[in-house]
Amino acid sequence: MSDMPSPRRIWFAVAIAAVLLFGGLYAWHLIFPHETTDDAQVTGHVYPVPARVAGVVEKVLVQDNQLVNAGDVLVQLDPRDYQMAVSRAEAELAASEAAARAALAGVPITRATATNQESAAEATAGAAESAARAGDRDVESARAKLVSARARAAESVAARSRTAKDLERLAGLIAKDEVSRRDYDAAVAAAAAASAAADATEAGIAEAQANLNAAEARRQQMGSTVIQTKAQARAAGTAPQQIALIEARARAAEADVARAKAALDQAKLNLDRAVVRAPVSGIVSRKSVEPGQMLQFGQTLLALVALEDVWITANFKETQLASIRAGQLVNISVDGLGGRTFTAHVNSIAAATGATFSLLPPENATGNFVKVVQRVPVKITLDAAQTEHLLRPGMSVVATVYTK
């Protein structure tokens, strides 16, 4: 029992080991090459949440500094105007679809009708032209018959005149008994026959003239029919244009349907936008919306600070950048958490100094130039996800980069 160390010796040994350990760590920290800056802050994304449509606020479902998840409802606008717009767009779409169906149904009907009309008009025009040619032949035939009748009439008139003269001469001789009664009777009969023949040929002339007039009238009628049928054929010849017109109307009706669908989609989108949802998970900040408020399109309602994706922006002096590289180990000490440390790594180095991106860059082109050490932002990313949401954008930290 006397060989066992006393509790006092054990505590003394533990104290010596702790001092040696912390002393070694402190010495390692001093000896190991590193660069440190206290000009560093936690940086994160701040998402402004605007109103996507105009309207009156019906409900506000969040408060300042409230943690929300992506997709949570933040603000509800009065949806009635947008619901009526959806109903109106649906009615216009139904009307456009009905008109499009009617226009499309008319295309084959118009094509068949126009084609049949064109064929019928061509056949009628051909028949009318044939009839007109037959009428021309009838007129020529009637005219030839009239000429023939007039020739026969001339011969009959000449024969009547001759027989009349012969009868007149024989009448003088019969009184003197210088000719026989038989010759005189033959002359009387010949004169009567010649007179009857002359009357008959004159009637034939009148008939031939009437036939000619009728043939010319028929030919004139046929000519009018030909003109009419040709006009109908020309009208029927516009069948391709008629088909193209009805097809263009059908395409216009389809375009109206597409326009109505787009209007309906826009109305539904506006109705959906009457409910303002969180775009990302984060904490509500700068809330400036209240129930009953009239909102305009694009008006900012609040801001969401995303705590899942934060990083450190450390502004190192330009004289410290010689040994800083991407991927180097970084120790982050947070002032607001009592010096709690986080491990991180250098992500990247900015392309210019902070002064270059300031609103009023320094003007060095003066005669009394004083050289000032510039600071360059370095982006540092944390090694582990921030499940406790302890780091808030803007918090001051001390960043130590181990360069070796």
C-alpha cells in the first residue's frame, strides 16, 4: 500500500502534462508559419423576397427573425381578382378551341366542294362551247338555204314574167285565129304554174329568213351561255385560293388557341404568385409588410438570410498574400461566440483589392502620394455544415491561415 502514488502526486503529474501540452501547442502555433487577420467577417446570401403580382395583403404568416424552410408560405394576397382572371381565360380558351375545330372541319369540305365546282364548271363550259359551234354551223346552213331560196325565187320570177308575156302575145293571136286553142290553153297553164312557183319560192325565202333569224338568235344565246360558263369556270378556277384561304383561317384559329392557352397559363401563374413562398430556407429579416397593405409588382416584402451556406471573407494585407494559397488550413475564432473556433480552408483570393470595388476608389495620381498597404479579400469556406446556425452574416471573426 505504501508503493501507490498519492492523489496529490497524481494531480501534480496531470497539471505538469497539461502545462506541457498547452505549452507545446502554443509553441507550435508560434513556430508554425501562419498569417492572421482580425479584419474578417461571416458572409452569406441575403435573398430579397418581392411581390410577384400586385394586390392587397390578406395574411402575413411570419415574423421577424423566424426560421422558415424553402416553400413555406410567407404572405397571402387577396386571390379573387386572379381567380376571376383564370375563369375568364378558361372561357376564352374554350371559345378559341371551338372556333378552331369548326375552321379545321371546314377545310376538307371546302376542298371537296371547290374541286367539284371546278370540274362541273369545266364540263359545262365545254358543252356550251360545243353548242355554240353547232349554232355557228346552223347559222351558216340557214344562210346558205336563204341564198338558195332567193336564187330559186329569182328563177321563178323570171319564169313567171316570161310565161306572162307569152300568154299576152298568144292572147292577141288567138283573137285572130292565128294559133290553136290548145296552144293558148297550154300557155295559160304555163303562166299559172310559173306564177304559183314564184309565190312558192317567195314563201321559201320568208321561211329561210325566219330559220336564219332563229339560228342567229340561238347562236347569240349560246354565246351568252359560253360567256357565263367561262365566268363560272374562272370562278371555279379559284379553288386553290379558296382552299388556301380556309386553311389560313384554320391556322389563325389554331394560333388563337395557342394565345388563349398562354393567357390561361399566365392567369394561373399570377394566381399562384398571389401566395408568396420562401425561395430558400433562412431567417426572416427586414419584414416590411402588414395585412391590408396594397402591394405593387416588384415591391420588396422582406429578406431571407440563408444560414446553411455561409463563408468567411477575410481581408488580408497585400504583404500577407505571398504565402497564402487555395486549400490551406484556416482556424476561425468567432468573437460573438466567446472565441469558439471552427476549422476551414482557403477557397479563393479576390481578383482585386477591396478599395478597387469601393464606391469612391482612392485617387493616387497626386503629388503628395503616400503609400498605403491595401487589403485583399480572401474567401474561406467552413469544413463542416453549420447545423446549429450559429454563424450569422456580419459577425466578426479572427482568421488564421496556416501557410505550411
